[in-house]
Amino acid sequence: MAVAQKPNVGSWTEAYPELGTAPISYEDSISPEFFEAERKAIFRRCWLNVGRVEQVPKPGHYFTRELAAANTSIIVVRGKDQKLRAFHNICRHRGNKPVWTDYPGEEDRGTCQQFACKYHGWAWRAAARA
Ligand code: FES
């Protein structure tokens, strides 16, 4: 990788006047539209490390992850067939969040036979049959 050499005399701006000395726009650092474009371009296109397999050793073990970068919440659960699965943490009925704690921002984890939405009671098996 090429490294720019520091000017022998004077300042960088004297050595490179074509770069100017006017303020540089920071719009890309504060723009909600730019942030949303970054989410789509980067975090929805690559693998995200959300945890380790040791966190869900047995069927029915699960944990949640709030993925701010992807603007979503997920549930990772081990099925009876020993497969790991991840689901959006959102109810298929009316969009309530089925797995959560009383403390915003805290993740949940544990063991269960089924997830049940607290809004209208829809439920799903946590550990799919083998
Ligand atoms: S929103 Fe979950 S059961 Fe209605």
C-alpha cells in the first residue's frame, strides 16, 4: 500500500493546494437516508455473528438477538432434530414480538417447548420434530 510522504517543508495544505481548506461535508454521517442505504448495502448482504452453538446445546434451547444494524430481532433455537434455526422475532398474526424481557434492550434466553405470543395467544413449537 502506498503511503503519502509528509512534505519536507510547509504544511499538507501548502503541498496539496488542490485539496482545498474548505469544510468537508459530513452529511453522510448524519443522514438517515444514507444510514438506511448502508444497512441495506452492508448488513443485509453479509453473515452476522449472533452467537455460538454452545448457547443452544439441547432441543428447545433458544436465545434472542436484537440486530440494530439489520433493524430486526431474531430467535435462534435448536430443534429436536438437532438443527439450529433462526426466525424473525415477530408474530405471524399481527406483528407482536413474541419473545422479550421486561427490560428493553436485554436479550432473552432459556428453554421451552413452544413460543406463545402474549397478545392473542398464537403459539409455535420451539423444537421442530425430528
Ligand atoms: S399478534 Fe401474536 S397472536 Fe396476535
